[in-house]
Amino acid sequence: MAHEIPAVELAPGVNLPTIGFGTWQITGRSAYESARAALDAGYRHIDTATMYGNEEEIGRALRDSGLDRSEVFITTKLPPSQAGKERQTLDASLKALGVDFVDLWLIHWPPARGRSLPTWVSFLEQRDAGRIRSAGVSNYDTALVDELIKETGETPVVNQVPWSPAQHDPRFLDDMRDRRVVVEGYSALKNTPLDDPRLVKIAEAHGVTVPQVVLRWQLHHDVVIIPKSTHPERMAQNLAVLEFSLTADEIATVNDV
């Protein structure tokens, strides 16, 4: 199924699959087994972070999968506490993952006051050195993104933020689109009342689950999704959201959940 997952271009030759596999709170043997299962299921985008403590397991899963490094898009993130130690942190991530580069490196949260800009400059240096293919941010508001653009002339290619119907913010999406920043959404299911009758009705109309409706809704808003699961059947269900579409009325209904 890997070739069927649409991708968005972040930079020339750098294509981010719009469905990825999230790994937050999955550690140890479970991280390895889940990442292997996801790759076997057809995922070609794995999202991790230094803070998650599972980069080594994900790297081993990638090697054991038999897939070529070029086939899998890998994202990791710098903890804000490591601002000022960007190169050392990236060194550790690359070593743990067992790769020469990552496809996307994100500032996980805005660092302490005054540290965001120098951290971003360091990210750009690592990109220019070929150790990361693209650079972005996570949990940044529009003003913080604009600060980076104004001071360096370089726009983060991705902003990874929590996204769910309850957190739906059309103005923020418009702001990011205007700046050509791709929005990645996390914790969509955690932050959604999955028993909401409106969601249940939509799911029944399509013969799918409520989580699938919520994930498909995100894709309709051009938000990249990174659902996590340790269950292969749910991994497959999350990929299957590409097999149906919501109507304009259904999208509007989910917007208001």
C-alpha cells in the first residue's frame, strides 16, 4: 500500500507521506514490534522524537524490515531542553536510529525565551550539511513561526500541532497555508469524544469506525496524520481511511464536534 499513500512535497525531492505512524509512548520491545508491523502494513513515514526514548528500536525495525533507507521517511525532534546542543542531540539521534540523515527534524516545543531563533539557525546549518533533509517546528503558533521567517528568511516546512475537531482552527490553517507550512496533527483521537452521536452516524453511513472518520476529516483539511497503535488491525484501519471520502456536509459536521 505504500505507493498509494499521497505525499506532500516539502522541498525538491523531499516528499512527506500524508499518513505516518506515530510512536509517542511506545517504548522498548513494543516500539520495535509496532514499527516493524507498521512498515509491513505499508507505512513509509515514521514519527519519533528524542523525548520518546525509542529511536534505537525504530532504527532496528527499519533495518530488519529489509526496506531501503530511501523508502522510509523518518521524523525526529529536538527537546527544548537541548537548545544550544543541537548538533550533539542530532548526533545521538542519528546514532540511535542507525542512519546518516533524517528526513525531517523538528523543534519539539518552543525553547525558553530567546532560544528559538538560535536553535532554528542551528537546524538550518544541519540541513545545509546534509544531516537532515528538511527542518520544521512543533507546537508553534503563527507569531513564533513568523519570527523565524522574519529573522532568517527560511520557513519551517512543517508545524506539528495537536489537532482534533475540538481544536479545529480554520484561521490557523489559513495562516500556515499562506506561509506554505504543512500542518501535521497529533492526538486527534485522544482529544475527540468518539461516542458523539454525530460521529457515530457518519461512521455508520460509510461502514467505517469513528476513529477512521476523524482521521479522514483531518486529511480533507490537508492536515498530515500520524496515528499510533500497537495493534496491526488498527494500523491497517488507519491506512484504509484513503478508501472513502466525507461529503462537504459531513466535514462541516465534524468541524463542530
